[in-house]
Amino acid sequence: MLSPDDQSIEVRLGARLRQLGMKLTLVESCTGGLMSYRVTSVPGSSEYFVGGCVAYSYEAKERLLGVEHKTLLQHGAVSRQTVLEMARGARTHLRSGTDIEKVMAAAITGIAGPGGGMPHKPVGLVWAAICGPGYEAAWQFNFAGGREAVREAAAEATLQKLLEVLDGQHT
């Protein structure tokens, strides 16, 4: 069971969201809810965590988040274009009535393995995106290891990017 300490990313992330008066929503594919699990492991996270979803299939990405079918067909689920649409959709559709100007959204999609990789999209390829008021960016990662190692590294990297964005380290 995860027991966050005062220096964990999820504790620092929660403190920063509180300080800024921001709310967070997450949408996950390859991590299957791991980021949400980590964020909600912090006592009091209901003050800043609105919610999220695991959108694993094309259909879920389309219906729950508004990802365009043509984006999935042209670029695939594991792409910069798709992860940005996922993050935009999370910010818009999963904010539960919160003022959109107070919502940060992070999205993640990737190939955790052991199967599913292709020469141009190998196992370990992950895309993450963050959207917020006046901000939008995406990052590509390539992680090594088995399925759980990829999932854990992907969640860690995305939460770290989110904290960096909130701290103004990415423009």
C-alpha cells in the first residue's frame, strides 16, 4: 500500500494545487488508474482532485473524452495528437461543474507491453499531455522494463511533469 511521505510527488502536487486554488482531473490509458491511485492516496486529496477515468479503448477515448475518430485512425492511440485530445477532453468533460479556468488535466497513453509494440511504436513508448488555463504541452517517453515497470515509470514521469508545470518550470 502506498504511504506518501511529505516529499512524494503526490504530496507536493496536492500542496501546489491547493496553493494555486486549482483542481485536477486525470485520464489514463496504459497506467490503468495508477496516477489517480497515487493522487488519492494523499489524505485531503478531495479538496483538489475532481476525478478522472481510465479510457483504454478507442471507443472510450471517443465517447468519454471527445477524441476524434479520425485522430485515432490517422495517428493511433499512442500519439501526441491523441494524448492532447485526451487531456483537452478530460479538462472539458470530467471537471464536474468546476470552473474550467481552475482545472488542470493530465492524460497518458502508451504501450506497456509485453505485446502491442511495433517498430515505430515499441513497448515502453508513452505519451503524456497536460492542459490548463493558457497551457498545453505533450511529452514522449521511452521506458524500459516489463509491464509494471513501464506503468510505474509513466505515472511517475507524468505526475512530475504536472508538478513542474504548476511550479512554472515549463512554458
